[in-house]
Amino acid sequence: MTDIKMKLAAAAEAAEAAMQEFALRYAPVAEQNFARVLDAMRAHKISENHLRDSTGYGYGDVGRDTLEQVFADVLGAESCLLRQQIVSGTHAISLALLGNLLPGDELLYVGTPYDTLQKIIGLQGYAPGSLLEMGGKYREIEVDFDNLNAEEIAAAVRPETKILAFQRSRGYAWRPALSLDILGEIVAAVKKQHPHVIIFVDNCYGEFVTTREPMSVGADLIAGSLIKNPGGGIAPCGGYIAGRADLVERAACRLTAPGIGSEVGCSLLASRVFYQGLYLAPLTVQEALCGAEFTAAFCRELGYKVLPGVGSERSDIVESIEFGNPEQLIAFCQGIQKYSPVDSYARPEPWDMPGYTDQVIMASGSFVSGSSIELSADAPIRPPYIAYFQGGLNRWHAKIAVTRTFADMAEAGLL
């Protein structure tokens, strides 16, 4: 046990140095992102009047409408639909896709979409209102995310292809997050041959990780969740869709009703937390990334495969750790729960979670239920038993939770 303790201490020391180096390198990115948010709020003259709630239909909700304009500016979009009534990132993506696909239109996905999106498409069992049930078409392109080929992706587009979709983060796959530089190359190649195709990006876990968002490299439509990066750890719910104004409005009509669209939807929760969450988001993402870098370095020192590697380019906040066996994977997730500020006494177990094909274990002792910008870890229980670790409102939480979890695993004879 003494040897293991010494090994853990050495790993923590090396990881601390890697985290400090990353923090210095990333600081200018966080500052630039914060300046963009601050300038958007100043440009729209945010006042106390914008921070209130509304009731009923929500007609003339100035706080809601202005918040959407601020988000649109920050994301580089023509328009934004940001609503408390969007219940998750999956819901936002569903609105964006199904609101813009008619019977006979094809959705072409680059790679295999995240588990819950397969239900939306109609690939995993019966789901009422899925794309396939509504007469849409679906294909996916098998790709190597380490070597994406823009011309090959452009060549896969057919006349019936309406939307070409990308998932910026890795989902439950061992692959790098999508680089915006590479996305820009693909968009240019596709638009040159097929200017009518809508480029959609699932932006979950990617906001504020770099100084750009997908709109800046030619995406037409993006979607995400407010209990991930852009909510700054204090937004209690909600999601957004941003991009071309006509595409966003079609998504709004899917959320409410045709002819109503984005005109209604009251702010039962005061808009204050959503404005303040956006204000905090660039710095919160910085902390999450520092925690991810620490975790990557710590686990690498202990001999585990990690992605991204230490010092690598990051395009999302997720750190993947390959454990190779279910016992260590489950113990790791249980440890992250144990060292959380909320529900630390709970012991997560794998279960049949709706929308997933495998049993899933999820650790999230967060102030906002299910928040994944707060420290969390989750995984499908399937080989090679990879944990997906993300979030952390401050880097020290990630450091403490990870090092103590591995110490507990060593004590239990799992290392």
C-alpha cells in the first residue's frame, strides 16, 4: 500500500504541474471569450428591467427577447431561440432537426450520433414522432475522426440531403472532439458543391472552449443545453438553438405551434440567473478545462489511456478515461459522486436509462440536477469501459475528487 500511495502522490504532483501549464496557456482564450460576452451585454444595454420574470403567454417579455439577442451575438448567429421550456440538449437538437426536415428530406450524419439522438431518428426501437416515423430519411457516414476528409464527406451528399449534421463532442465514443478548423474545411467543401445543404452542429460541451463557435466557420444551425457550458453552472434549466433566422424560427414552431413560434413562452424563472450564467460561462469553462487537464495527466501517470492527451487541442470539456474493466469504471464514477457537494452519500449504480442501449452509470452531485458543467462522470457499461468525465465549477474540485477517488480505489484493492 505504501508503494501505491507514493505512486498516487507522484501522479498528483505531475498532474498539478500540467494543470498550471495549461491554465497559463488557456487564460487568453478565456479572457477573449469573456470580453465577447461582456461587450454583447453592454451593446444591448442590459438593465434591472431585463432580469425579471413573466407569466402567461409571455408576450413582450423583454428580458427573454433581449437575452436571445445577446446569445445570438455571442455565438455569431443571426437569431437565437433560448427558452426555459427546452428541457435538455437532446430536446434542443430534436427541435432543430425535426423542425427543419420535411417528409422525404434526408438527414445525413457524420459518424454515429449520440445514443439519445438515435431515438429521435428512429434507429433504436419505436419512438413516437421520430424522423423515420414522420417520413424522413436517414444515413450516416462512417468516418475516422482522427483523419476527416472534407471531399469524401462532400461527395456523400445527395440531392435529397437536407441537413448534414455533426456532433462536436465525442458522446460515448473514443474519438477526439470536432476541431472547428477541420469543420470549416468540410463546410467549405460541402457548400461549394451543395450550397442548399443545411450544416447543423450539436454544440453541447463545446461552447467557450475556443475563441470561436461553429457559426464562425460556416455552420447554419447549432443547438445546446444551458445546464452545460453556456449556463455557467447557475442556469437551472433550458436550452438554445441558434443560427440562420428562418431555421431558428422553424425550430421555434416545433417547440410551440405553427403561427406562434417564438412569440410566446413566459419566463417563470427570473431571467437574472440566465444572464448571470452566461456572464460566468467563459470563466466556468476555463475551470472545467483545467480540471480535465489535471485528470488527463493524473490518469496518464497511472498508466491509463486518456483522450484528449495532456497538452492536446481541446474542442470540448470532456475527458475520456479507459479503465478496461467494469469494476474500476463503476468505482471511479461512485467516487466522483462521493466527493460532490450535493448527494455525496448516494451511491450510483448502472441502470437501464431511457434513451440508451446499454446500462449507464451517472455521477452528478450537483446543485442543478443533471448539470454537466458541474463535476460529473458517466459511462455506458460496455467494453472497453470508458468513463466520460466533465465539468467542475472550479479546478480544485476536480483535483480533490479525482485524487481521493483513486486513493479509495487503491484502499479497496482495485488498483
